[in-house]
Amino acid sequence: MPILTFWGTSSANAHTTLLDATPEPASTVSELDEIELKFESEMVNDGNAKIYLATIREGKDIPIGETIFVSEFIIKAEVPSPPPPGQYVIRYMVTSLDGDINDGGYAFELRESTGSSTPWVLIAVVVALLVVLAYFLRPKPNKGENKEEGDE
């Protein structure tokens, strides 16, 4: 009589993989104020978790904030000074429940921010105020002077 054996995954083999990220892999973004990575399985907060940001071409590291645990599945790091537009890579290193170090990374593109329209609105308001002031402060003709000229 044959014996059936079921093989499955157990928590002893708890390697983790990246499930979701901000910014997303292969995305194009116009703002970058933080990097957040969500993993498929729990990670160990042993002080070894690290997020890195670097340029793709030169491999130059971009300074970012400390990597912190948001939960057993999520780590993040603030980006206090967004880098200039270009192509970047996010690399990470985390410890899975089985004690193995998992690392990986992905690329994304940072485009120039579209900016805010606030400066243009402010300029338009200032120009409108100057036009109104110029209208009210213009020299007014004296009605008496016009009559005298017409009497001659």
C-alpha cells in the first residue's frame, strides 16, 4: 500500500520576498519623501535591516534617514532631501525568521516635480493689485481747467 507524503512550506524555511513598495519597482515618480517596503513574511528586528538609495549609472549612494520597522512586515526610511531627477535603485537587506539575510533591489525613475501653481497665482494677484492702484492713483483732470480753456 503506497504511503502519501505531503510536502509543504514551514516556518523553518521563512525566507521573505518583497511584496509591495513605495515607490513601486520600475515606476516613474515626481516626489520622493520616503521609501516603504512591505515583505511577504515576517522579519526579525535585529538591527541589521537597511534600505539604501543609489544612482543607477554611478552607483553613488544618496543619503536617506534611518531604516525603521513599521511592523514585522514593513520597513521604511525617510528621504529628507530628494535627489535630482534621474534613475535610481533601491536596495534592501533584512533578516528573515530563519535567520538568513535576504537582500534585493529594484530600479525606478524620479522626474522633476511639476511644482505648485502658487507662485503664479501670487504673481497674478500682485499684478492685479498694481493695476487697481494705478487706476485710482492716476492724475485726475481738473474740471475747472477744462471750462477755462473752452471760454477763450
